[in-house]
Amino acid sequence: MRKKGFKDYLKAFLSEDEVSKLKSSLEIVGDIAILKIPEVLASKERIIGEAILKLNKNVKTVLKQESPVDGDFRVRGFKLVAGENKTETVYREHGCILKVDVSKAYFSPRLQFERLRIAKLVNVGEVVVNMFAGVGSFSIVIAKKSKPSKVYSIDINPIAIKYLKENIALNKVENIVIPILGDAKEVINSKLLNVADRVLMPLPAKAYEYLPEAIKTLKNFSGWIHYYDFTHAKKDENPKEKVAKKVEERLKSLGFPIKFSIQNSRIVRSVGPNWYQVVLDIWIKPKL
């Protein structure tokens, strides 16, 4: 849906000032549309929801996001605004099918470019450990688009693992993607030491804390870590440099016999005023 058409349509029901208060973009996951609606427009929620349904023929449900991503399970609070009363949907991306309940497991369509970028970096026969797999969005895309040997996919949320198992079957990657329920620290220390060529850490809230386990799961302290973090950066600050400095200091303090270099950094997306999600592609090798 084009934002201009949506806002133009709403001008028949809302004032110019009210329309201007709808600042966030529409997020569409399968046939579910998600929108942040400010409290001052609470009485107009139904009108806004019906407009989205009218202008997006493939959308069946409109949800208002009532709380941000929170907790160990990374879930958001929603309120039905218009359409069918449901939170489960099927999303398609890069030739992959992903079933998800947006209220019970984390998922963001805004990371689709990043998922494909990582998949293109994976080499034939690699073993990948995804420390925070969710419903399998990164893992499934890697399995379908690359030729890894295994993608061990860990998540602490049992509902996310349930959907991960369904998505593995839907995409016919049972021999590649291995779902594991549990905390990544415990899983790696008990089952996945010294196994990975590449590690994914797509949970900015936990990645810094879990860096030691990312190193431990690499084969002989050698391989790639894709590290994600959130950072605040003023106009005169570089968010990529801020995250890089923070991670470099952390890696030096851990005491592992390694050398490292940040081969690439990029801003994945803006997540708020002066707040950014940043990814670092870090090459780790043993110190001789």
C-alpha cells in the first residue's frame, strides 16, 4: 500500500492535523497489517482500520500495536482494529514460506534484505549456528538460498520453536535446519561447542552478553560472527563506529586466544529518533 493513497483516503474522515499524527509506517505480515496509532486518534481506530482493508485487498486483519517488543520471548501487544480476529498468518519471502503468530513469537518483515544478505555470504557445506532463531526466518532463508551442511537454530520461546518446526516442514529443509529449544548459552555449552563456521546473533538485546558463547561455538576459534545491536547516535556520531568500538572492547576483554577484524558494518534500519539497528560482520581467527 502506498502511504500517500492511504493518507489521502483518510482525509475524507480525519482532519489534516489528525492525518499528520499517523507518523509510523504500515507493517504487513502475510495478510495482517500492523500499525501504531497514537492515543489522540483512539476514537478513529475503526475508520483507519477499514481504510487499510479497503486499500489492501490482500489484508484480512488490522492490528494496533499497543506495546513494543519486550521480554525474553520478544513479543508485542496488539489490539484488533478491523477485519478478522486473528494473529496467525503465513508470510512469503525470497521463495520461502514462514508461518507465524505475531503476538506469540517475534517476526519482522523489515529484515528481509538482511536475511538475504546473510544467506548470500554462507558458503557450501558450512555449519551455521543461529543463536536466536525465532520462527526460523534467517535459518530458513539460508537453508533455501545457500547450501549449508547444518543450521542449528536455537530459541528460548517454545511457541517460536513450534512454528520453526512447522516452517522447516513447509520449506522441506528437515535435513538442514535443526530446531533446538533452550537458552543459547546453555545449549552451546552443553551441545554445540566447536561446531560452527558461522554464527548469527540477530537479537540486539542479548548479543553483547552472549558474545563468549558465539566464540565458543566456532570451530577452533575460527569463523564468522554476525553481531546485531541497537545504539543511540547523535547527529555528530556514527552509529556503526559506536557499536564497533563497544564490541572491540568486549572481545579484547574476554581473554580468548583470538584475533578479530570487523570486515563489514551497516545500519540495518532506524528504530526510532536517533536510534539504529547495526550489524557487524566479524572475522575471528586463532591467535598463533
